[in-house]
Amino acid sequence: MLDAQDVSHIGVATGYGAVILCSRVMQDRKLYYFLSSKRKVRALKTKFICLFFCAIFLLAACSDLRMVHQDSNGLYKSRTSMEMKETVPVTFFPEPVRIVSIGDSLTQGVGDSTKKGGYLPYLRYRLEKEPEVTAANMINHGKRGNRTDQLLARLDGKEIREDIVNAECVIITIGGNDVIKIVRDHFSNLTMDRFEQAKVGYKERLIKIMDKIRSYNNGADIYLVGLYNPFSRWLTPFGELDTIMHDWDRTSREVVSNYPNAYFIEIGDIFNNAKEDLLFEEDFFHPNDRGYELIASRIYVTMESNRFGEDTLEANAKGDEQ
């Protein structure tokens, strides 16, 4: 028969197990925000089933302690094993995250010396450091030179459509080549009016892109990455280009604000305020490895701040930009 001390040990062990399980559920809420509506329901069912069996396991462990109690030589050993049982691992509820990236050369990763997809490997590394994310599956649909009209046409493709349907997050880089086309077509006679006129069509196409993504997947988070000005090294006579980039970013932000779970990510300041070389030395246009790392950091910060509010994760990510 158990004495008061035995009962106390069992109570502590059971309570400790309950705390572990509750803590795990609270931690796992972070991953929950990544999931689409259907997967959220499935994930919740899985968690409750796992919690049920964990509770049974804890009760069984306590029962084992009662039986071993009859052997005084094994009593201390049994209590020690109970107290030193491992906590439920943070990966007990494995749930990979699927992220689809679409757009232009920034998504493809032009300028990345490793040729592994620009900012994507850096973003994957950050996400997989989160204890709740067992894997971040990145699908890259970036294509060098794509403008908004070309990306809009590509979204009708079967493969890219199916990938978006099954995504938790969609990241877009687009618009830079729309601006470049104006510069190339009117290099000898650049005026602000030409960019203003082109911006009207850009906005219309961007709305269509967002609408099409939402028609494929109404629950995924959408992140639209803004523009940066790489021309300052060789296009100094037209200093208004910074103003133009900011203006187009405002238009992009306005479009994104009309969609739920959609966020705009500014990156222009990363390059404008850089104290280090962030451009690919072969073209001085695309980001280099460090440039892509900082873009990934900004995307990660935006994901964290919009899901959970500002915290130490944001502070850590901003530290990498300095």
C-alpha cells in the first residue's frame, strides 16, 4: 500500500506531465498560424489524440511505481526513473510548412553564388530553427526577367497552381522588371510621367495576381516583397528613381492591404542604407549572398511580427541587418 510520500511523488509526476503537455500545446500555437484552414482542423485533431495517449502513458508510469514499491530495493530506483523521464520533445507534433515563392530573378536567386535559390535557403534556416517547425519545404517558381504581365500568365500553369493550392505561405517578388522596362525603353528621355502612367497598369496586374492566388488558396498567408533601387551606381543623372521606387511600393502596399492575411515587406532601405556591398559584382543589380541573407531576415521578421507581435525574434533578425 502506498504511503503519503508515494502519493506525493505520483501527484508531482502526473502534474509535471500535465504541465509539459499544456506547455507543448501553447508552444505549438506558433506553427498553427502557418497552416491553412483544412490543415488547422486536422492538426488540432492530431494534437488532442496525442494528448490523450500521453495522459494514458503518464498514468501507466505512475501505476508502475506502485508495483515496484513492494520491492524496497527498487523503490529509490523507480522514483528516480520517474523524476528523470524525458519531457515531451518539441517535435512531438511534426508538421512541415510548405512555402511557395513566385516571381522574378529575386525569387530565382540570380546573384546567389551557391545557386540554391537566393533568399530561400536563409529563410528555411531561420524557420527550421523554430522548435515547432520540423521542416520548411520551399518551392521556387522564380523566373529571371518576369514582369507582372508574365507572372500573371504563368499563374495559369498547372504545376504552379497546384503548388499554391497546397501552400501555407506564398511569397512574391515582382515589379522590378516593370520599372526596368521603362528605363530601357526611354533611357534617353526619362520623365516622371512615364513611370506614373506605367504604374496604373502595374497596379491593375498586381490586383489580378493577388485575386488569382486567393482563388487558388483562400487561407494561405501572402507576402509581397517590395522594390529597391540598384541603379544609383550608374544612373546618377536621374536621382528621382528613389522617389519612384517608394511610390510604386506605396501602390503595392495599398493593393496588399485589401486582402486578408496579406503583408507587404519593404526592402528598399536595406540597400539604400547599406554600409557593405550587397549587390552581385557581375551586374551590380541583383543582390549578392549577403543581400539575399538580409532579404530573408526581413521576410522572417515580417512573418514573426504579423503572427505573434514584436518580440525578441524580431530584435535578433534586425541585428543581422546591422
